[in-house]
Amino acid sequence: MRSTRLIVLLWLAWAIIVISFQALATARLVPKFPDRALEWTTRFTGDGYQQDHIYLLDPFMNDQVAWDSEYYLSIAVGGYDDPRSPHLTPQGSVITSPQGIPAAESGAASSISSNYAFLPFYPLMIRILAYPLHLLGLSPIATATLAGVLISAFGTLFGMLALFELTRDSLGEGGALRAAFYLIVFPTGFFLIQVYTEGLFIGLAFGCLALLKRKQWIPAALLAIAATMTRAVGVTLVIPMLVTWIRSGEWTDLDLEWRQIFHERFPFRSLTRALLACSPVIAFLIWRFSYLGLNFRYIEDKIYGRGVLQFGKAFHFWSEAFRSMVGGQNPQHTAYYLTEFLGLAIGVVACLLVLKTHPEIGWFSLAVLLISWGSGPAQGIHRYILGAPAVFITLARWGENPVFDRAWTILSILLMGLLAMLFAFDMWVA
């Protein structure tokens, strides 16, 4: 009970501090545009680049809204075919309809909404929570923004509690508290309280792992399905679920002769748990071949050039990124990739170390890392690894050394402050 109270108070202080810091930074500083971190960010952060993007312009909690936030808010407020969201042509050109003119009426009948590149569960939760929040009298976009921040925040709280539960036996109470703390002060930990999916995802995914530890299969499967519908990488929860089921030995009940199955004892419990263990994959396949999933695949493959486990292409992208970081003349580019490669290195080492002590968590974290790394361009990995609990288990173990604990805390908080400020200014972070 004492540890739970400490985690709740720490989470509350963190949420207030991060949001207040972003407000203070934008009130005090004026950045120099454009952002030259990447070649494409130079084009997308020039003067008036948000002019037609109405979901990024509402002043209410605007510091917590940037980049992909636009699409989550658009889906929550106007649905996947929201005419006010950016639309893409088959050639990848962006069409915006700021006056709410549907694409077909504005001469772009062959365009498709960019909203289809995003999964439905987070926007659905925003829409549900927005109903009671309408009593506050805010505009629809402001209401959805508040709902998105609250969902991210409470998802983070549940993720912290689940991470504590997962690590208390192996790290002790102090080590488990340290793991929860390292989660929210990780350099990209500020994403956990923005209008982004990270906070909700870790609450669902880490919660699923904690329930598996308690052998509570039905709620674990429900959280796994919800996590998969929040971020596609949630499908990798099938790994710890299958490992847990196999370790239970119940799979041997399925190896019966037909006479035993139909006349003596049908292995209902084993079969049910096998289906529950596979629930993330089943949910993913149902969604993948639905209308939403087919449009998602079209945008990801044909327009954004993203795919699954494209290791050859990913190796090329990351090799080029490393060369440009080392030999480039652009300090913004170099600084950006220093944080990316720091996150990648920590993720790889952490996953490998945890495989021995927490195999289910280790394999899940490694799958999250590999799928994220192999999905497309060399960017965002230091945000994606927030969903890999092995990272925080390893850091918490290293944090038993007081020098590492203080040094890592200083480094994490300074980097998180920098990145949170850049995000608030609508510059590219991850």
C-alpha cells in the first residue's frame, strides 16, 4: 500500500511538472525555424506549416499536441474520413481541406485520409471520455485534447503500477520503485503525457504482463487485444502469453486421442487458454483484413514505405544515419541521432540482459525493438522502446549503484526537458 501511494504521488508530481515545464518553455523562448534535424523536417517546419491543420492550432493544452496528435484528435472528433484531416493522393501528395470540404468535392476524389495510418483504440477512448468532459464547455478539439492527455496520463500510472508488480520479486521494493521512476524520466518519457499512444500502450501492455504473472488469463487477453488495437506492435504480446501457457503444461492436455476428447474429457480449459494466448494475433488478423486494416496497409506500404521486419532496408537506413551523424556538418542532425542511437543501444543491451532473468518480458521487449527498428526509416526508436519493459528492468538493476542512479537521473531529466521543449515548439523529436 505504501509503495502504491508513493507511485501515485510521484506520477502526479511528474505530470504537473512536465506540463508546467512545457508551458513555461513556450512562454519564455522563441525558437528559430525551420527544424533541421532531418531533411524532411526542414520542409515541414517552415513558416505557417500548420496553417491548414486545425487540430494542431487550438490553444488549449497546445503544448501537448504536435505531429501525430493531429490524426488521433481528428479520428476522435470527426472519424476516419474526417474531411478536415490531411488527405493523401496515390502519389503521396498531401491535400488539406481547412474549410471542411470533402476530398471528393475539392477535386481529389482519389485521395485517402491519412487517418487510416493510425489504429482505433486510442481515438475511441478519447471520444468516450470526451462525452462527460463536454460539460466543461470547451470546444470539441479542446475537449478531445484534454481527454487524450488524461488517457495518456492514467495509462502511464497503470503502466508504472504494473511495472512495479512485475519487478518487485526480482528487484525488491526499492528496485521496483526505481524501475517505475526510470520509466517516467526516460529521455522520451514526456510522450507518456502528450496526445500520443505511448501512455495508453504501456498501461495496457505492462498491465497484460502483470496479469499474466497472476495467471488471470481473461483480463490479460482483453488488455492484449486493446494494446494491439492501440499500436500494432502489441501483437507481440502473443510471445509472453504463449510462453506462459506452455510453461503451465496445459498444452499436454490437447494431445489426446479422439476417443478421449469426445467421450471421456474434452480439454476445455487448455483449449480456452490456448485461444486466449493467441488473442493478440487473432485480433490483429481480424483488424488487418477489415476495411480499416486494408486502408492502413495501403498507406503504410504505398505512401509511407513502411513494412514489417524489413531488416535489409532498416540496416541501410540506420547505416546511412550513422554516417551522416559522424561526418555531417549539421549540428541539429547530429544531436538528433545521438539520442536515437543512445536509445537503440540501451534497448539492445537491456533486452539481451533480461532474456535470462525474465524470459517472457525479454522476448516481448526484443520483439518490440526489432519490429520498431525494422519497420521503416531510421527515426523514433528512442520513443518506441518505451513499450519495452526490459529497458527499465535493466536500468533499475544498474541503478543499485548510487553513482549510476544519480548520473542516469541527471542525464535523463536534462534530455527529457530538452525533448519536451522541442515537442512543445512543434519541432521533430521522435
